[in-house]
Amino acid sequence: MKRRDFLRATAAGALAAPLLPNLLTDVAKAAEPTARWYKGNLHAHSQWSDGQDLPEVALAEYKKRGYNFFAFTEHNVLQQNDFKFDGKDAKPFDGETSRWKRLATPGVRSNLTEDRVRKAREFFGEDSVAMKETAEGTFVRLKPFTELNEQFGDKENFLLMPAFEMTTPWAHLNLINVEETFYLDDEKIGGVVSKSYDKAREMYDGAGKPWLFMVNHPLWQYYNEQPSDLIARPEVKFFEFTNNCTAYPFIPGAWTPESFWDVVNAYRASHDQDFLYGTGTDDSHGVYNTGFVAFYGWTGVRATELTPKAIFDAMNRGDSYISTGLELEDVTFDGKTLCVKAKPEKEGKWRVEFFGTKKDYDPTPKYFDAKAGPKMNRRIEGYSEKIGEKLATFDGTEGSYTLKSDDLYVRARVTRVGAEPVYLGTGADKSPLPTDAAWTQPYRG
């Protein structure tokens, strides 16, 4: 190469060099996986415990409604093949260890009725339900997790995770994506939560799988967990915000599900601790059950892929929202300003409200002695109305709020103006939470 050609080539390369890092950055960005919203429910029951549906029927209905991740949380049991005969309504046959449940007949107490079996056969065919006739009655085989996952699992669209609900007389806790159960009780409700969290870490941290611990329906039964129970354990990061078990009478001055959330997070924010994040569930006990409303509450999670790790990672960083029927199109927080945009399917007037707590709030609780029966007499906590106060309101489906210097945190709620609470059960009980609403997680600077 002649000298002048070499100099020209070198100069051209020098001019192009500054473009190379930008090109590599663009390629890297293009290669990054794109996050999307996934819809899920992490609390439901089937015939494996006290739910009314065969598990395959429930899964078919949730999948049909666009759910992307799901967990059956049966009471103190996993949907496993090694479930043993308990002497009540489950029986093994021919050396099997599968669970067989007795069909309800006159004189036999069981929640497995012929219409539930008929529904499964309508969905999946006459041969889809295995049944055996014995002198003790008719028994139906319940499909275990492995078979349910093979039938419904879809890497791109539907993630099914093994789970159970640790159910004590005092507190109910969900353990998600685990393959072993445990049971702990304590004289105090807060003790159940605290001891169970420690036991879960001991059992599951070394299992090589991501798992999630969730405190269920603190209002069941009648103000069980108190805000102080979760203030005492800042490691506990999730509680059920929506649930069919919120239809208990409220004591004036005591906490509601929203104020419970704010009380805990005001304390955690002021002490530089991790937030308590809310989850949306329905605690379904049957998709055709009028007692517990299925599809009532769900969680939207923004993740890069549909795996337990990606879902839980997103939830642990607060990249999720709670819904009772409303989808959020976008939630952004730049360290100072929270922006929310909803995409409602229903016509109506919509409102975006922002809530938070100021740094000078009064954390002192006051107490109420509630008497609702021998097992439900409680000393219930109440707190200042300044905790979780409204910071701003916008009419429409989008709004934003910029944190002030005296704000501890901010969260948003989007509602349809005039929406009635969903009615639960067969009586006059109704949820304190509106339908067609969504709540963001809390954010701080």
C-alpha cells in the first residue's frame, strides 16, 4: 500500500472509530429481552383440599381468561403423587399412592359432587376422569402437579408452580414454587408468621429454586395479623391485598387493607427497609362457586420471561401491580416521579389518585378491644389518618406525581368512579375494595 493510501485508510478508520461504541450499544440494546406484563393468581384451591373443582377444570378456566402464571395453594398439602391415604375421603388402590377422593353420596360428606365430575368430562372427554367403584363408594382420582403441568404448562404463555398454603388456626401463609411442606404454630399470630418465615428460609434457600413467601388475608379471621406483626419482620415482603376473605365487618378507627399496607410501609420507609408489596389474588375455591368469587383479584407482573425466577425477581423489585379487573398499560418511576397509565375495557369516568405518608407522621398506635366470639376476640391496632393520605387526584386514565421533600413514598390507585364493591358470599358481605381498580406498588426516591 502506498503511503498516501495508508494515511487515507487510517484517517477513515479514525473518523469511524467514535461510531463503533454507539453501534455496539445499539446492538446490545437490541439483544436485550423486552419486558412485558404477565397476569397471574397465586392463591387458589381445588379438590385436593377444600376447593370445589377438579384441578384441571379450574386451570382450563384461568388459562382461557388470559392468566399467565398460577399456583394451587392447597391447605397444608402439595399436589404430589405421594399423598397418602388419610382415612377420611382419600384412598389408594392397587399399590398406587395417588390421591383418590370419595364422591359425595347420601350419607357421605364430601365436597366432590357428580356435577364437578361431569364438568371435567364435558371439558376433556369421558375418559379424562378415572373413577373406581368400591363397597365404600365411588372414588375419583385427582391429577397431581406433574400431570397438570404436562397438560397445561406452556413455556411462553402459562406457568404453573407447585405451592401450598400453610394453614394454622391463626394465620395462613403461602409458599410458592416449593416441593416440600412444613407446619408450624404458635400462641401468637405474629409468632406463626415469624417462625414460618425462618423455617422457609432454612428449607428452601438451599434448594436451588426461587421461592416466594406471602402472608395471606390479614383480615381473616377478623383482624388476624396486625401491622405490627409485619413491622417486626421487615424480611417479609409480600402480603395479600385482595382476597375474598376481606368481607368482615370493619371496626371504626381500625385498619383497612389499604391502611394496613400504608402503616407498614410508612415505618419501613422511615427506617430504610424494604417495602411490603401487595399481591392480587382471589383465593378461589371453585370457578363456579358463588361463595368465593373467582377471577376477582390478580397480580400484573412486568418481566422479561415467564419463569419463576423472572416473575419473582420482578415482584421483589416492585415491578408489579394489583388489580380487581383493570389493566395498567404502563407504570414508570424515575427515582422522583411516578407515572401511571391505565387501559380500561369498560366505559365510564376514571380517576387516578396518589397516596403516601409524610416524614413527620405519628407512628403511635391506638388499640380497640374487638369481641366477635371466643376465637376472634382481638386487641386491634389503629393509626393516624395521616398515614396513607391522599396526595393528588387526576381525572382520566393517567396521571403522575413527583415526590416532595417531605414524602416518605408514593403509590397510585386507579378506579372507575361509582364502581360498586364486589359482593362476596351469599349474604350482604362485600369487599372493602372497589371492582375495576388497580393499585401500583409504593415507590420512594
